[in-house]
Amino acid sequence: MDNPQLNVALIGCGRIAVRHAEIIGRRQIHGMQLKAVCDIDKKKADAFAEKYNVDSFADMDQMMQESDIDVAVVLTPSGLHAEHTLRLVQHAKYIVVEKPMALTVKDADSMISACDEHGVRLFVVKQNRFNLPVIRLREALQAGRFGKLVMGTIRVRWCRTQEYYDQDAWRGTWAMDGGVITNQASHHIDLLNWMLGDVSSVFARSSTALVDIETEDTAVALIKFENDALGVIEATTATRPYDLEGSLSILGEKGTVEIGGFAVNRILNWQFYDETPEDDVTRQEYSENPPDVYGFGHKRFYEHVADCISTGNKQLVDGLEGRKSVELVNAIYQSIETNAEVGLKYSPRITRLGN
């Protein structure tokens, strides 16, 4: 068996880091190995280091200087993604950043510019794009099977109690996290944008219904796309008592697809006027991800990263692609703040996110 060639470091040892560490630390990706972990809370870093037998640091610059790191993975609070990426470009060859890549469009642009200047490839984690049902949906869209696109809808109905937000002081804050739109619904908003294309305008409403946080736990948005299709976003962490769904529906003149499950991982409806033998294959063999809902997409994502690095192929979500959902999220918040429809492209003016 070949020795791994890419040394990976995790920056931030919180909740999401567990998923990344299991995949990289357990050598599930050919050509990658976990080399070091870093967290300002050294106890957290030490716990990860002991579990995966890697080096532990409290300072990322020291880690990057003392360890031979190829891929730096930013898993810190969302409001710190830009700051940490801008520091890491001095050291890393490749940077992976969890969603959202940044809270503000300005920060996203700074990240893109810095990576370009230093010749660093930036990968933004959008693991739901690798779900088997999502891949089949994207292929159907690209083949023109929907004809004229009519409407796309996402529904994120999850449960996050006060206890979840109280785990860390940054959760549910404007400066470091944002609300359900920025955090939990980020992947679904990316999918809607990816499937239906560039956005023309958005109008949104939000509320903080069941928890004590700065930001929203419930939001709705109406979107007009440049191709004249309409979009609906329904997102909440106020579902009680348990998570209900994370779904995506695409409606066109020639067909309809609905992907549901907890994390856009199961085909509920796959219907077209022009049925083909491949449709039966899709329903039978690609209708659902394997049982590990969370780990499946992240594993496929890292396989994609390793392939892009080894072959030089373009990544599915680079900085420019990741920026699209950041811009849409900021437009949603500006619409909420101003009680008005917001057109894209625009310059963010009235939004507390990232401030």
C-alpha cells in the first residue's frame, strides 16, 4: 500500500471537526493523512491528537511552520473563516474551508484574491453536491430533461434547542455565526442556486421564535432567478421535538424531482414525460445515499479534493463558486433588514451579518 502523500491539518476542533477527523484520521482517503490539529483551546486539540495519534497545537502559525502541511482545513467559527484563511495562505498549498466560506461578500472576495495571489487552491465544503440523488438531478438538468424551469424549493426543518446554542458563545451571533439561513440552510441554498442558476432578486422575512439568540431561527425567502424561474426557501431550527427534513424540489415543464430525507439524501419523486430505462435505474440504485448520511458526502468531497490535487482538475466549488451563496445569503439578510426586495448583483449595505 502506498504511503499517503498529502499531510492534512485541521484548524478548529469543534463539532464539525469530528466528521473531518474520522475521514482523514482513519485513512479513508487514498493519498491523505492527518498530520496535526490546532485549537486555541489546547485541551480540545490534545483530545483529537491523542485519538488520532497526531501533533497538537494551540497556534496555527506555529503548526504550519513546524509541521510539513500540504492541506489546511479551516473548521473554526464561520466569522473567523476569512481571517484564518488569510493567515494560512502564507503557508499552505491547498486550503479547505467549511461552509459558509465567509459571512460577508467582502471577506469572500479577500479570500479569493489572497489565494490567487499566493497560488493557493481554495476548496469550499459543499458535501451535499456529492449526494447520489443530487448528482442524478444535476445530470437531468444538464441534459435539459426539465425543459423550462418553473420553480425550485428548499425546506430545512431541523431542531436546534437552546442547549445547542449555549454550547459555544459564538453560536447564533451576528459576528461569528448568523442564523438558520447562514448555518443550517447554507448547503441547501447552495444547491438551489446551483440547480436554477443566477439570482435576479430576493425578498425575505425572518423571526426568532423559540430560542434566545441574536439571529433568526426561522426564515422564508422568495427568489426570482434570471431564467424567470421562482424559488422558495423555508428554513427553521424551531422544528420540535425532532429534525424533520432537508429537502429540494425542482419543477419544470417536462418533469419534477423531489429529493428529501434528513439531508437531501433520498429521492421521493422522479417523474418525467419522456421516461427512459435510466429512470428505473435512478429510482432503484441512486435513490438514496448509503446509511451514513453525514459521512458519505464529506468522504466523496475529500476524494474529489485528492483527485483535483493529483490531476490538476478544477474543483467543483472553488472560491468564486462558494461566493455565490454568500452573496445570496447577504441579500436575504438585507431584504429582512430593509423590508424590501433586493436585486443581485448589489453592494451589501444594511446587514448585521459578520459585524
